[in-house]
Amino acid sequence: MQALLKTLEEIGFETVKELDVSTLKALPEVRQMCEVNTCGVYNTRWSCPPGCGSIEECDKIMHQYTHGILVQTIGDIEDTLDWEGIMEVKEVHDKRFLQGTERIKEHLDEVLPLGDGACTRCQKCTYPDAPCRFPDLKSSSMEAFGLFVSDVCKKNGVGYNYGPGKMCYTGCYLFCI
Ligand code: SF4
């Protein structure tokens, strides 16, 4: 665990904290928020519902893992209308998150990465015509797995809203050690 925490800190995440997997619960109401499709990627990627599995399947998958780490990228923005600034923080987080998955795989055979948004590993996802190109590396969002992210943060002693002028993206990695 110490080696994994250090690896993720080296990548640059502002928050790196061990996660208590018993705090993870897939909630149907969070999945229903995905179905509203405000992000516009519902049913377009293997990482997203319905391609990532039913809420019951996601809950079962998450609980196969005994340990986890929460990570966050926290960046500066001018205000909530600073779309460019918000997207810059997101881009940094997505790059770090992909790198984190690969670095954890150097230590462990298997990891379940749950990020902030749809899988961005391929420019164009193979969904639904062909199997996922990287089933071991693809990442769903925490929300796609039914997690109420602010609640998971709270239960693990991690902040979620860092106040005006700050933007935060959250993800987690689940694994067995
Ligand atoms: S790894 Fe590629 S094919 Fe698999 S879910 Fe992600 S984008 Fe789609």
C-alpha cells in the first residue's frame, strides 16, 4: 500500500488517500442520473451504462476488491463560468488518472480504476460493435458504478468542495493486496 500511495503522489495528485472499500455502495439513484445523459456519453462507451453492467453487477465487481485509494486533482479556476479553466483541470486529472492505472499495474496484476467521466483511453471507443480494446485498463466513472462521490469522500475523510476559485476531480483505484 505504501508503495502505491507513493507512486500516485509522484504522479502529482493533490489528494492521495487510502480508501475503506466498505464505504462503497452502488446506488440505483446515482445510475438514474447517468440515464438522464447530461454528459452526452450514455450508451456510447463500454465504460458507461448500460455497457459497464447493471448496478447490481457493478456493486459485485467493486466488492471483489479488498483495498482502494482515492485520488484528486485540485486546480485553480477564475469562477464557475471559467469553462476553459475547468477543462484544463479536467485534462490534467485525466492524464494523471490514466498514468496512475498503468503505474499500479506495474505493481499488481489487476486494478479497477473508477475515474471522473467516461473512459478516454481510445479516441473512438469500440462500443457496441466490438469488444473493448483494453479491458484491463478501461476506466468507468465512479458515478457509472453508482457511487455518490461526495459521500465516498466524506466517509473517507477527504474534502470534495474546495470553495470558490477551486475545481476538484475525484477518482479511485480498487485492488487486492
Ligand atoms: S479502453 Fe477504449 S474500447 Fe475500452 S472502454 Fe475505453 S475507450 Fe472504449
